[in-house]
Amino acid sequence: MKQRSLILFSIILLFACSQTEQKSENAEQSEQQTSQVATTLPTLPDSLLQLLRTRVTNIEVTFYNEPFTMSHTDPKAIAYVVGHIAPQPVQIGPSCQPGGHMIYVSGGDILLEADFYYANGCALFLFTDRQKNRYANAMTQEGLNYIFQNIEQAAKMRQQMQQGNPAGH
């Protein structure tokens, strides 16, 4: 009798584990499907955009896959870079991956941060607050051109440096 009970208990336990594993797989698949759907966030409110236009004293730009960074402190350069934020909403598709990060600074205080996307048909800014995605705006064509021009210019500079020093040092 004890042996039958032990076998029955083992079968029930095995079945329960199998069901838990199946639920876990279903949850994983659901999560993957959700991440493959385009995300739409509200656009940056006019008040925040105006804050960027009037209060930013420095913009720090870091590229994730390029070996250079940029820093803008000239008011005209800052206005030019902020002007790359289009007012249009944008969907963030599953193929969109951030290419870099911008930090908008005013007198040493961070006003806002954004990841920027410029590849795989994506051209947008994803603004974050406390590491949570809050707003998404399209990037202007001029902004996209600006990013590619800077990448191209940096590549030319690297090539010139390598040609000037064949050992690559």
C-alpha cells in the first residue's frame, strides 16, 4: 500500500512539475511576443521641450557602438541639437535598438536623458525619467544626417591617425 501511495504521489508530482514548466514557457512566449510589438509613448510635452530650448547649458552625447563621444556647450550648437527633436510621435519597433545616449544638462543638473536611435529604419529619441521610458519623439531628417556626418567624420579622423602611424599606436 505504501508503495502504491509513493508511486501515485510521484506521478502527481511529475504532472505538477510538467504543468508549472508549461506555464513558465507560455509566460516566456507571451513576453517575447509583447516585446516584438511596436511601442508607442506620448511625445515630450511642450513645457519640457521649451525647458530644453531655454535652460540647457551642455549636451553630452555617447555612442554605444562608436569609439567617440561629443559634448556641446555652445548655445547655437545646443539649439541645433535640441532642434533635432521632431514633434511627431513615433512607434518603437522590435528592430529598433538604441545607438547612443544624450544627457541634457543645465548648470550641472541633469534636466533630461534620452536614448537615440538611428539604424534599422528607426530615427527617434526615447526620453527616460528615473530609468523609465516616458516619452518618444521622432528624430528630424537633419538630426539623422547630423549623426551620420559625425560618425563619418570620426571614422575619417581614425583613418588619418592610423595612416600617420602605420603601427596603429
